[in-house]
Amino acid sequence: MGSTGAAAAFVYRPRGDGSPRWLADLPALARQRLAALGVAQVSGGRWCTVGEASRFFSFRRDGRTGRLAAAVAPCA
């Protein structure tokens, strides 16, 4: 993964009190890493757990818990 590609997946947004806070686009980082390993096709990972409240639980967004699962499987 090139440093430019990896750097583009991070954003700095300070908290309300000014303390540092870095956010990462984890699906983008995973796609970059898989591409670097030679994986030609990757699907999924385009949803946003914060922006799509009807689809995903987010403790950081809502302050309450739920359950979320993910799976990775090779395609033949």
C-alpha cells in the first residue's frame, strides 16, 4: 500500500474539547491492502456505519450497543 493511498484513508477531526482525533476509512484501507497482495476483486464495504443508522448500530453515534458481524470469503 502506497503512503499516499494510505494517507488518503485517514482524516483528522479534533474533538469538541480540542483533543486530537483521527478517523480511518477501514474498508478503503482493507481494499488497498488486498490489492497490494494481488487480490483482483473485492466487493462490499461501501456502507457507512455512522451515516446509515437504519442499517447499523453505532455505539459512538448512539451511545447504546447492538451487534454487528462481518464475513470474508474467497471466491472460486
